[in-house]
Amino acid sequence: MISDLIGAGLRNPEIAQRLVISEATVKTHINNLFAKAGFHSRADAVRYVLSLMP
């Protein structure tokens, strides 16, 4: 879910508001996602999400 919102170009505060969670929680989820997926930047994550779209 957060990866989809990153791919849509939303910033952390926008993601937090959309999911009704704190911005700190968003940052934690993003850091965990980056670590597990081996992303080094938000751009890496966006490229990956966009590559999954038809």
C-alpha cells in the first residue's frame, strides 16, 4: 500500500494523511521497505513500482 502511494508520487505527509497514520510511521515503513527491497532512494522505489504497472 505505501509502495503504491510512493509510486503515485505522494510525499510522506500526504501518505500519512491518506492512511490516517503518523508521518513517523510512514517513515518507518518506507525505511523497512527500502531495506528489504535493496532500494537506495525513493527514486529506486518509484521506478520499481512503475515497472510493475501494465
